[in-house]
Amino acid sequence: MFNRSSFYNSLREVSFKDMGRDFTRVFFVTDVHGSDKCFRKFLNAAKAYDAEVLILGGDITGKAIVPIIEKGGEKYSSKFFGNNLAMNSRDELDSTIKMIRDSGFYPYVANEEEIRAMDADRAKLDRVFEKLMVESIDRWMILARERLKGTGVKCFISPGNDDILAIDEHIKDGDEVINPEQEVVRIDDKHEMITLGYTNHTPWNSAREVDEDQMRSMIEGMCSQVSDMKNCLFNIHCPPIRTLIDQAPALDSDLKPIVKGGEIQMIPAGSLATREAIEKYQPLCGIHGHIHESKGIAKIGKTTCYNPGSEYTEGVLKGLVLNLGDGKVKSYNFTSG
């Protein structure tokens, strides 16, 4: 009988050890924004795509808390995506918590008085939000160790502009997960990678936004340590400006998309510092995210840059498979699942 798990295990054993293939397979995703479902798929992708390297390139935490109100007697209520939810048992509560987490939000169970107090006190709300983010990352690191231990897969996970600084120490460096933020790391014996989760300024005033000059300085600091640019990946969260992979909706003063002639108006929202560094150093490739709507590729000189896009709220993992040879990307494939 065909067994999917046994098939992938045998495929991994053959391809990693016996075939001596002349490339390294990388699976890259970004902007999962707290979705438990997307993170599980990310870890499973090593087996599904026979990848030696997993890279999660920033914006890993969720954007909002979803209160679940205790009503007493194992009864709870909540409102999620405009729907009123009623839970009448612990099993129904657990199912709702999973659904909320899979969509990238943070369920928070409390009585009405505590929810009102949190609503009225921004500092208290921020403390709860930070606690939930950190707890989520801790759960993910435990899961990563369980799924990847003994596989030989290298897993790199780094923050993005939306991720608060408090999570950094919880993205554990170790045998299963490495946080490569603002470092030069080797993903195999041939390829290096620089990583930057900071971006230029956005309308959202997120946690890791800096001026272009500071981004330029951060990137240059890493580039000065790279030994072989033709085999280096630029894992820079913000894509290069004025490309097909940095187009974002133009926003009005209320931060709502501007629509003309029935179409949302798009503008370049990438980074000049990212573009200049790619033009100057011509790395093997650029892997980017940040702008969910701009899945695609862009060519800058000899360097091809990729953005797999993001649909995390639907639990869809948008990914990129790269087969990296010596000084070239032998092939690539966008994935969705």
C-alpha cells in the first residue's frame, strides 16, 4: 500500500545522502502573521517539498486580540469576523481557540469586567498583547523542535517590521531553529544569507521601521562580511522599490485604499536601500515579503528577486521553492497550499 509518509522519508534519504544532487533546495515563506495553520504547513514543507532549508522571513506575529468572554458554567461568547460565536462546552471553546489561532489572531479568555478594563487601559492592552505574542512564539519553537529534530533540516526564522522586539529572545538559536536577523549565516557549505526584518517607514508606524539611511547602514554592515556575493541570498523583508514585487494600495488620510474607476490605485512601497544594495552587490537572489499583494519576481541586473505573497488569514501558505546551484538559481517554483 502507498504510504505518503514512508514515501517522503525514503525520498529524503535518497536525495539527501545518495543522489549527490548538485543543488540545495530552499523553501521560503513570509508574512504568516501569527497563523498557527500556516506555521504548521511551513514546518511540514521540508518533507512535502524535500527541502534541506526552511526560511521564514519576517512578520511572524498576529495583528489583533479576539476576546472570548466567560459566561459561567462552561459557556463563552465571542465575535469573530462579524460573526457572533456561542460556546457551550470546553470542547467548543477549544475548537474556537484553534480556529482563531489558525487565522492569525490571538484568542483571550476573560470575564466581561477584565475585557472592559483592558479596553479602557491601553497600557494593559499592550501588556496582554505582548504576552500573547511571546506565548505564541514559544509554542511555535516547541513545535519546530518536535517536527525537525533529527531531520537534518536547517530552519531560519526571523522577525519583520510588524514584530515587537520582545519576541527576539524567544526565537531560539539552537539545533532546530536559528534567528539570522542582521547576521551573515551559512545555509549550506556554499551559500550565505544576510537577513534584515526592518523596513522603511509605513503608514502603520510598526515596531521596526527606520529611515532609508539606517537601512542602508544595516545592509552594508552585513554585506561587508559576505565572502562570496554570487552565492549569497538577500533575505530582506522589504522588497526593492519600483519593481513588480513592491506594489501596494495607495491609502487616503483614513488609511483606506484609494479607488479610481472601480480599481484600487497601487503605488511603489519598497525600499530604496534594498534596491541600491542589490544593484551594487548583485547577490545570487533576493527573497522578500512585506507587501502581501505583490507576489512575483523582479530582475535587477543579474539578480532575480522573489516575493511569494501572503494569504495567511485564509490559512493558505504561499511559498517559494528555490533550487540553488553554484552561482545560480537552477529553478524556482511558487507554491500555494
